[in-house]
Amino acid sequence: MSGKLRVVDVVEKLINDFIKDKEFELVDVEFVKEGQYRYLRVYMDKDGGISLDDCKLVSNYLSEKLDSLDPIEENYFLEVSSPGIERPLKKDKDFIKYKGELIQVKLYRPLDGQKLYEGILEGIKNDEVIMKIDDEKVIKIPRDKIATAKLVFKFE
């Protein structure tokens, strides 16, 4: 198991323990290197949106726990924030909750000659994401072929 995966797993467990009796939802955890720096990014949400105070609460808790456990050897920056309007779709419940919304799916390898699809999310069934593209065509994309999926915000 890589150090990167281990860090993400540890952080997810810590956060899930913390939020189990709260209204928060853990959307995603990333541990990435950008330039010379490492970032531990935690994306949280809740109905009505997550506030700065909510982010601070999670950040303070996580900082304290990570300082005592010390699972990360190198220096890093901790960022706790909202997933934003183009939030990632990771879990089955995301694909159910955002049915009818415009999404973008990037694939690991081309499917029918394409690696990028944009369309209306129709749902998830049998581990396949169902999308309507071009107002008519419905496609089913197996979850294990999806690199990333996210909501798309269009300015009108």
C-alpha cells in the first residue's frame, strides 16, 4: 500500500469518526504534491452548504488528531473546504442525489472513441453511470472505467 493511500485512508477514518453524529458529509480527501509542497485537502459539505466555521471546526479537530497520530512524514498544508459548485461525484448516493443535473465524466480509456462525456445524469444502476447526451442518446458507463465525475456549472 502506498503512503499516499494510507494517509487518505487514515484521514477518512478520522473524519468519519468525527462527523458520525453531525450533519456534515465527507465528499473527498486528497493528499497531493504541487510543486515543492504537499497538500492534504478535505472537502466537506452539508445541506444548505458548509460554512467557514464548519471548515474551521473540522480543520481544528483534524490538526489535533494528525499531530498526535503523526501519519504524515513530510511537511504539508491542510485545507478544509467546500467541494464547490463543480463538486466531484464519488459515491453511489452522489449519482442518485444529483440525478437530472449536468455532469462531466472523464474515463481512463476511450469508450466509443471518447474519453470525455458531458450530459444529464440519469442515475446509477448495476454499477453503471447512466447519462443522456445530445438530448437523445443514453449511455451507460461502467464505474470502473471512470477516472473522475463531477457536476458542471454552466453560466447562462
